[in-house]
Amino acid sequence: MWYAKHNEKAEYKYSFDYQNWYPSVEFETKNTITNVGLYELSPFSKYEIKGEQAHSELQRICTANIKNEIGRSTYTQMLNKAGGIETDLTVICIDKNHFRIISSAATRTHDKAHILKHLLPNLEFKDITDDLVCLGIFGPKSRNLISKISNDDFSNETLKFGYGKFITLGSKKVWAQRLSYVGELGFELYIENKDAKEIYQLIIEEGKNHNLSHCGSHAMDTMRMESGFLHWGHDISPEENQYEAGLNFAISYKKEIDFIGKQSLLKIKDKKQNRRFIMLSLKNSKPGTPLLLHEEPIYLEDKIIGRTTSGNYSFNYKKNLSFGYVSSAHSNEELSKMDLHIEVAKQKFPVIVEITPLKDKHVRFL
């Protein structure tokens, strides 16, 4: 969850305010945006689908237009027939008729069940979560670091954001893809279990020259909120549709297929969404004052108009962040000029509506 500093034990000291792991997260997040961080991503769910109908089936169960080109990735959701969000994931084409799906660690069983429920039985489906180690190298020095331990070309012209390819690290073949849940320039490395220790040591040794730091999931969760990335189970679920969540960019009506949930989406696509996602920050922000988590009421003046779904303190931007949903006839832009509060432990805290994510999205495209 975090890497303890000053020889302290990495143990939770539970509190309703300042968290004992904050100093580690402050260091890890700041070092990621200034140098480079190493993230353990192996628990992320990983599935592979193979077969001549693999692409057409993914087109049918996913909302986005799945790229059928080796090395191309697609961010997408899968829906139920009512249009609710059942999965939030990335699909990447590894080879002809061979696709890999990456989703959250916590949703492994759920996502697998949803996919198998709808997938044609003649296709080969395999859960490979335990077969591969995944290490994330993220930060402005990530390209320099990986270029020192591989002879492959990692320039933006050769490996653009959203693309992947097989590379060689040391003497080992590894799949590398330019994706980042923390919103920084970086690479996800998918490594055979037997090769993981050797490659980890390569990264650590060369990392000494780039101020590499180990980073935990608290840092990753904080940085994904800085980037405006949603988390299934908190910020999105079958109760939300993509229009409410602001994820309608991941819907393709151009592909000539009646994907699951399409008919329900068509009924709401041109309607005003009174309930919608919102990003907030406290006007007076201090770490843990208050401790923002989720399920806190959101007030417009003296009326509850919504609830929060995620919370974290960003040391990079010195802001208490909160995601949530509001039901209001006012747009988020209009609400930004009004009197909004989050209530924690019966105390109301004034908030700012963040119209755009704190982090500049262009950082990860460099």
C-alpha cells in the first residue's frame, strides 16, 4: 500500500484524520512527477481471448471501437442491457486474433464472469492474472531509464501512447505498453514470472541513476484522482451509465454492431443528464482535515444534491480531492459559482468544483 520511510513499520495506525502513511505518499507522488516511480501492478486482472471471432466478439460486448491492429490498445467499458457499467478496462491486440484485457485487481471474478456470460463458447478464454508480473515505470525519467536497459526504441515516434510491443530487457522478452493509471509518461511491463526477479533487479540497479522510488497503491490511487481517472466499484458501477460518468467518449455508434447496452444508450444519449459525475476540492485544504473517503453528502446551500465516491489528499497540488455525483438542473460550470459543501462528521466544508482534472493530460503523451 505504501513504502515506509525512516525504517518505520508499514503498519496502519487507524485515524479519522491525518494518516500515518501520508509522508510516504507525499514522497512517492512527488518523486513520480519529478523523477520516476516503480509500481507493482501484478494484481491487475489479465485475460486473453483468442480465435477468429475474437475481435467481432469484443466489438459486441464492448462500447468502444476495439482496434484490430497489433500493438493498439482501446479503453472501453462493457455494459449490461440497461446501459449500466459492468466493467471498465483496456483491450490491447497482442497478435492476429489475440487480444489481452486488463482491468482492476478487485474486479477479477466479477469481470471474468461478465465476459464469459456473453462470450461465444468456441473462443479461447484464459485468465492469465497469475501468469505474468506487471511492473509500471512512470515519470518524466521513465523513458531514459528503460532505454538504458534495453536496445529497443522507446521514442514517441516509435512507441506512442496507447501502443505496445515486445521488447528485450537484458536477455528476456517482455511486452511493454505505454499506458498509465497515474497519468504520467511511462510503461507497463508484462513479464513472465520466471524472469521477473532478474528484470526487477535490472530496473532497480539502473534506477539508482534516475532517482527511482518504489511506490504503493495509495500513491497510485491519489495520482489517478489528480488525473481524473475513475475507479470501478467507487466512481462507476452498474448504477451509472457512461453519460452520467462522463465516459461517453468511449462509446462508438459508428461500428456496425449492436453492442450490449446500445439500445438503452440510444434512448438517453440526447437527454440532459440531471445526475452526473463531479470533481471537487476543499477550499481550505489540509492533509486529513477532514479525511475524505466516500459516501459524504454534497450540499447545494442547505439541500443535499449528491454524494461522494472517492477521496484523497493530493500533495502535488495541495488539495483535498473528492469525486462524486450530483443531481441538479444546474451544470457543473454553474455549480462552480454557487455555494457547495461536503459534510463530514456533521461539519460542512466549502468546496470548489474542478471543471477539468488537476493534471495536464498531455504529460502522458510526451
